Amino acid sequence: FQTNWNDLDYLIVDLPPGTGDTQLTLTQKVPLAGAIIITTPQDIALLDARKGLKMFETVNVPVLGVIENMSTHVCSQCGHEESIFGEGGGDRLAEETGVPLLGRLPLDIDIRRDADGGAPTVVAKPDSTAAHAYRAAARNAAALLSLRKVEHKGAFPPVVVE
């Protein structure tokens, strides 16, 4: 199969944490407009996030910002929010590295249920707190990206899946 994405506004590639071959190969083969570092609030997760951020800086990929995932857990019974993984990890990472915090996303079972049902939360429950958080993070990232002058020195490689 050949992939034909036509005219995309954005192509987001979800990478595993760390600084492995996948990340390095992508930065060498595809002209990237920017990277967003996703972390959870725990100190151990921040170690990987810092390494990833430094790797992107080293290979001259602009880091647009940080998103804190699983910022709070939302109880499926009562809706109470609790910071079960700690608080402020994304804020600390953003502050110490000088990149903006783009948003905080909750850990909410409805996000998984909606996705399993075939519709992301922003479509299935557009007025939910989770949907607002996702839209705010996306808006912040898009706004920062729109301010960057992007020059691609090479063509994108063809993507072939056999």
C-alpha cells in the first residue's frame, strides 16, 4: 500500500518515550516542524521527557512545548478529580527547559470508552472537561506552530507499507 495523505495541516506522530532509534531515524529522514513532549507528572517520567527534549534540541528540532498527560484522575462514579500521579510535573519541566506548558490532560475512563466506540472524546462529548482540555492543548500547539517559519530542505520520503 502507498499512503497518500493529500494536503495535511498537521501530521502528528506518536512516539514511544525516550531517545531510541525510532526518534533519531524520524529526525534524520523527515523534515519536522516541531516536537511536543508528552509527560506524566511523576518524577520518573520526567527523566525520560527531559532526555527526549534534549535529543530534539540536539538535532535542531524545535520543541513547541510540553503536555502533561494523566494530570488528574477523574473518578467514574462521582467525578472527583485527584492528582494520583503527583502534581506539577509538566509545569516544572516547562519552566526548567524554557518551553511553554501547552496543556494538562485528565485520566478519564470516558476517553478510553469514547475511543473504543470509534469517536474521540472531542467528538463524542464535545462539551466535556476532557474535550475542552484536548482542544486547548491543540489550539496552543497550533498557535505556536503558526508563528514558526518552516523551510523543508528536502522532500518527504514515500511511506510504503507492504
